[in-house]
Amino acid sequence: MFGTQWYSNRRFVDLPRQWSYAPGQVAILAYITEPESELLKSKTADESTGPQGITFYGTVAGPNVNVGELVNYAPLYWLSELDHPMTRLTYLTVEQIQIIEAADLHNSNIGSEHHYGPQNIPSYNGSGGGDGNTSGETSSQSGIGNPAESDPFSSSGGIPGDIGGYSTIGGFEPGSTPAEVAAGMCLASAYANPPVAAIGGGDSGGGYDGGPGTGVPFFPTIGPNSGVYSGSLSSLGNMVAMALGTGEYQVKILTAGVAAQGSFEVGQTVPITTWANLTPAGRAPFPTAQLAPYSVGYIREYWQDPAGATFGANSAIPALTGVFPDPFTNFGGAPITDRPGNFVAYADLQMQRLSGSNSWDNAHFMNVFNQALGWVLTSNDYLAALQNAQSNTLSNFGSANYRDFVSQGFDKYQQGLALRKALINVGTMVQVIPEGFFGTPNAVAKFLVDIGLGSVGSLSEKLYTAGVNFDDIYNPGYVNPITNILNTITNQADLVVIQDVVESTIPKIFSPMAYTSIEIASGLTNDSAFPNFAAFGRDIFQRAPGLSSLTGVSLVALIDSVQTDITANVEAITGNVTVGNSVPLLSQSIIDSLRTYLPLGAGNGPVSILNVIGTGSGYLLDGIRAVNLAISQLYATDYGPQIRDILTEISRFQSAYALTEEEVKAAASFTPVPAPGVAADGSFIPGGPNYWQTKVEAKKTQYLNLLSAIAADPTGEIPTIVAQINENWLWCCRTLYYEMLNYNRANFTVTAFNDNSQYLSFVSSLPSYGADPQNIGTDYLLYGICLPNEAGDTVKAVLGQGKTNQILGENGVLVKNII
């Protein structure tokens, strides 16, 4: 048969081939068309459902049991040929089968010729294949895989969309050995990535999931202009990229065993190339394995490492195949080269990481959420500190080195002996330091008057005569007259009184001006970092404006207590690079090393919880919708059908599926260049590309050239459309890249709960998560993952009230009502 089959994206797992709808009565799974459905409805008034909602025309009476084997990945809808009517899975009684066979509505002699659809399920459409299981899916382990049941990104098809399919080759049975796998590697591409329909295109949206109660017709209608494929253009491209993927497959160990390369446990997954090359270890039991999905997600199963799906990455419009551009840039404009592959698969992976698998696990979610919350809050403190280290130098803090920086500048006060000795000797004069003018003649005069010594040497009278306004005594214009006045007080009896009251012990005091001189006050040569007390006073006032030392003795004790033992190793962390006339707080190498443990975001600034585990909240949807909108606009141009047709042909050629006898003959007579041969040692030498491979490569080149031409087209809205696709796709890829990178850096360890207190604690914290006072996105994440049901809507209300109460409270509103 040279034709094209199509499968809907709605599939079923563990569906019984036969089902007991009443005691002693069995219904059989089959594919029927709409006319046959209407025929059966005319014969019975009852329409109900069997297992997993499959339609059944009759009355169901318990107990109901499954009979016989279960089938997997059976599509809800199936087309045996493009021009044949659509069929739908239905449970039929023996009597109903006899009615359909007798009617033979499609004139295909179904009464005597048996036809089968996917998974060897009988089909009463006809022409799908005769006896011997020659049509559709010929193996119980067919290659159609498990595609999406829905598209979480877009109701209009989005990135994944529908899955179309050809009939595929063989299966990979449980318990296979490495040798059997090596022999069967030819089936890998068909098995791992479902091939797409022969005629793609259309912009009518995603897969058909209609039926009773959905408002959608029981049997889908596919428009004549869109071909069979009814998904979005980007969905078609993404599936082609997966079909061309080169990512590694993996196997799961079924029975434990030992090989020369080591031991293997049940459930362990290993790359298929590793397992296929195992060699026996003597008489030890050899492990057996089964091909296993790389990931089982919400959207679909992924049978290969998504990093290998790169077709279109280097094209002018990478979004059309749903892959990360190669290369793309980070927020700083530098190229990113460590994240190739399938955007859809990685987004799916992030959703699984949030919930634990492709189904929701509350315990896993709360565990990951709490760890992500703690990591983000702690990391943001570090990120702010590193930004501070990058934007400031030591000189910004008034320091020349780390000794000065760490000691808050007090290390300078420990230099030499003169300053500390002088401070001890000036007694209570240090009490004027908080006024900011310690060591100036003005401060000395004011302090002496304040403590009742204004009459000594007629100080107050001389100040008044000189015109000094005592309320403005720190006026710089008074420095000289006050200096002259203090120099006139030289009587030794007066100086003794001053020293007694001030509690000072200056060894050789000739006038109160001695309180301004480090050298005179100490009786030593000035070996300090300051020329006089006024310079010291200005410096310490900047560092300690609230200093409360009562005497010089207590101040020196404080200075001596400051740790200033900063070694050369500590000074070296600033690096050798100077910034202006100073050095940075940290060397760039240290900053870069620290950042490897911290999340990454725009400008290396603080991040939100969305930047770690946020895909499930839907925060990427705006960007994805913008991409889809622009792609639908591109499809509406003359370029749309051209892109669709090329992608469809790539898919068909990749599957080596001939549509005509001529193609079959051309493929059979094709001689690769160079031709395959046999080496002298008898080993096989593969030749060049075969017929289908050359076809694929030619179409891939045609596709890239077409996209380049589109991107260079200056006419009409084309430049705007291309820019909207590429700019929004870059944002989506860049954002998802950082989220995945941050999740990996967080290195979460998910453990089991010991008790239910974790649930209670989480629920009681919901209002604060809704308020999100740290602005890290807890409100957005939790709101986005709530289901539209009673529980989900209640959580939304609690989150919303938490946010509202915070806003109202900050504006003086008394909050009374709390859920």
C-alpha cells in the first residue's frame, strides 16, 4: 500500500482490547466511521462510555471487567488514507459488528476481509489493510510513541500540536540483549520520534479531543485546504526537528546482572550505546534491558536526549522548529552555546521538576517550593553584595586597603605611639568629638567655657571683646582670634586648674592650645597618620559621629580593641587591577567564582522564584503566544504553504516512505557515492547517503534557504512578522535557559515528608506568599498553578487577599476581614 495515514494527538494507555460491559457480555475495541456510528445509534437508544471514556452503544451493567490484553498509545482518531473518512475508537458488541459488516457502508467487503488500524485494532472503514495485520501499526510496540494529550502552551496548537503518523517498523521488545539492540538500531528513529503526516500545514490549531459534552463534533472535520495535518506550523516543525534528532537513547535495566564493565541494577537507566557495547563477565548473569523514554512529560514522551533536536537552530527563524537558536545570547549579549535542543522538551522538564513527574505530587511540590524559596532569598543577599563589590572600590568607603576597610578605618589610629598617648593625656576633652570639631581652637574654647572655666585667664571676657558669637563659635572665621586668645592664657596656676578640671595630664603645657597638638599633648614626636588633633577629629567624626567615650583613656582602649591583623593574603583578594586611583573590593576572578553558586538573571541582579522553577506558572505564555501569533501571520502569507510542504517532505523522506511505485524503484536502484564495500579484514564499510538521505539533505538545505529569503524580504509586513517571531522567541529561549541553569545550580534534594506539619505550615503561609514582600514571585507562581476548581479558586482568593492586605496596610487602611 502506498498511502498516508494520520493519527490524532489523543492517545490511550492500558486500554483493554475487550471489555465486559455486563455479566457474560463482551465488547471489542474497534475503529468505526461516522456513518457506522449513526447506523448503530439508530439501532439503540442508549449511548454510554466504556474504559477511559471510549464510546459504547448500549447499556452498561456491573460488574465490569477488562478482558484480555491491554493496548498502549492507541489514537482516538485515525485515517487509513487521506481520502478516507475519519474513524474513531469505539467498543462494539458482537451483534453490532455483525450489523456493520452486513451494511458494508464503504463497499470494502469487510464481512470477509479483515482490516486493522493502529495497534492491530479492527477497523471497519476498509482499505486500511487486509489479513495478516498489514495496515497501520503492525506491532504492539509501535513507533507512534505517546504524544501530547493537550498543549499547555497554547489553545491554538502552540509548539507541540498534533501528531500525524505513518505506519512504522518493528518493536523493541522487553528483555532484549545488547546484540539484539545493535541489530535493531535501524528502527530507532521511527520508534523514538513519531513521524509527522505526509501532508502538513494548516493553522486550525492543535489535536482534536472532541466528543459528547465538549461542544466539538463527535467526528473531527479536516479542511480541504490544510491537508490532513491540522496542527500549527510551529508544531509541524518541532516534530520534524525531533524526527531528525541525534540525541542519545537510553535503556532501563529489566533484570539485574554483571558485565565486564560493571554491575547493573533493576530500574537503572543507561545510554543505549553504553549498554549495547557491554561484554559478558564470565558466567555471571547478564543484564537485560528495554528501551525507555528519556523523559515522560506533560506534553509527550521524549525518547531521545532533547539536546539532539537541533534542526533549524541555525536558520533565520529557529522558532519554526521549536529549538533553541544556535547560538543565542544571554542578557549581557554574550553568546550561549551550552543549551542546544528542543525548547518544548526543556519546558516540559521544568514542569516535571516542579510537580515531581507528569502528574502532580503535593509533597514533591512543597519540598521543591520551600527549597527554591530559601535559595532565592539567600542568593539575592549574595547577589546584592556582589553587585556592591563590582560597582564600588575601596576608595568609595574611604579606604586604601582591606586593613583600613575591615577595621572601619580605626587601624590608622593605631599607627605609632604619639596619637594614643596624646588622647590619653587630653582627658575629657575627647567628649567634643561628636560635635565634629575636636582639636580645633574653637572646640577647646567652647569646652572650657562649657565646663565652667570661662573665668580662668578671663577667657569668656576676651572672647566677648573679640566679638565671638558663642552660639556660632565653630564659625571658621573665629579660628584666628580664638587661637590668639588661647595663647594669652599662659599663667601656670591657670593651666594647672584647667588640667585638673579637664582631667588631662599634658606633660609640658604652655597654653590651652596644647589641646590642639598631638606632639605637645603626647610629649612625643608625632608619628601618627595625622598632622594635628583637628585632622584626627574630622576623620573620627566621619567614622564615629556618635562616639560616646568620656575620656581619652576609654577612647584609646576602644582603638586598641579593634582587630587590624589583616594579612597580605586578605589584601590580595582585591586583585591587581586598579579602578581609577583605587582597587576593587574583590578581584573579578573571585566574583566570577562566587557567581557559579548563585542564580543568574538580567544584569546579575536579584532573581525571583520564577527564574528557578517557574515554567509551570505560565509566565512564559505571553512570549509563546506572541511567537504563535506571528507564525500564524507568516503562514497566512505565500510563504506558509511553502514552509509546510518542505517540512512535510522532510518528514516523509526521513521515514523513507514512498508514495508511488516510481519512488520505490528509484530508492531500490539508487547507488550511494561512495558505494558500500567490504574491507580486507572482512568488516563492512558503509557507503555514502542512500536515496532517502540525499532527499532529506536536499530538503533541509531548501528549508534553510527559504527561511533566509523570508528574513531578507523587505516587502509588506514580512520584516515585522519575522522580527516579532525572532525577538519573542529569543526572550522565551533566554528565559527558559536561565531557569534551567538556575535549577541545576540550586542542586535541590527532594526528600520524603516525615509528617503532615509541612502541609499545614505551607497552607498557613499562603497569605504571606500572596503578599510576596520580598518581591520574588511567590504570588505569581502559586497563582499560576492553581486549578480552576473549588480548591484552586480558594487558594487564589487567599493569595489575592494577602496581596491586597499588604497594599492596604501600607497605606494606613485597617484590615479587619481575613480568610
